[in-house]
Amino acid sequence: MKRSTLLLALAMLLPLAAQAAEVKVEFKDPDKMVDPGNRGRERDRNFKTLTEYLQKLGEKLPASQSLSITFTALDLAGQYEPWHSQPGSEDIRYLRSITWPSARLQFRLSEGDKTISEGEDSIADMNYQLSVRSDNGDRLFFDKRLLQTWFDKRFLSTDKP
């Protein structure tokens, strides 16, 4: 009996998982970006994290839509200052008032063959340190918040830029 109840519950959840828009994210010329991360492995981890975050934001869009985002520039909040690090310690991003997060991205929102919206935006949060931070140690908190603000204004707001 328990197994059939579990299967029924999972079957009911499947349609909910399929109701998100498809979101594709690309990072164009990552080696030319200002600061996507300190090293190759970390850069790739940051790209993966930001991609997953944008795909999660895409759950707010109708399932019939698809969104393509291409980063042409990325500068994460803060910067590495290796001269502060202790030998063998993990690199730390130092957040300064002059190291705000910024990105330039191209986007295309479509439904079937019809383009709903497309363009290129340059986004930045020069006042990123002035707001309340509730990140639980998320290393990309400010960068995600920048993307969420852009996403909400660009695709969900009735007062679009």
C-alpha cells in the first residue's frame, strides 16, 4: 500500500516539474571576461551555479516559453587579493565599494517560433553593499541578486525597461 501511495504522489508531482520554461545559458568567450572567477575550475563552477540559478528563475515563466541568455561580459562582486591570503588557505573575494557585480547579456524570449522579446542589457549594482544580506554564506549572493533583479524587471514586471 505504501509503495502505491508513493507512486501516486510522484505521478502527481511530475506535471508540476514540467511547467517551467526552458532556459538556455551560454558564456561567450569566457577567457575574455573581466572576472568570472579566479581559476578555470572555479570559473566553471561559477558558470554552472549561475546557469542553474537562471534556470530556477525560469520556473516563473510559462512552460510554453523558452529563454536564451548569452553572457558577453561578467564581473563578479568583489575581487581576489592574493596578498591577503595565508599560504594554503582558500582564496577569498574581498568586497569593496568599487568592485560591484556587473554583466552584459543578450537574451531572447520566445514562444514557439514567435519572438516575444529580445535584446542586450548591461546590468550592474553599484550599491550592492548597501542592502540587507541574507545569503547563508552563498559566494555568489550579490551576483545572483543582480540577475534576479534583471530577470524580474525584464520578464515579469508590467513596467519593463
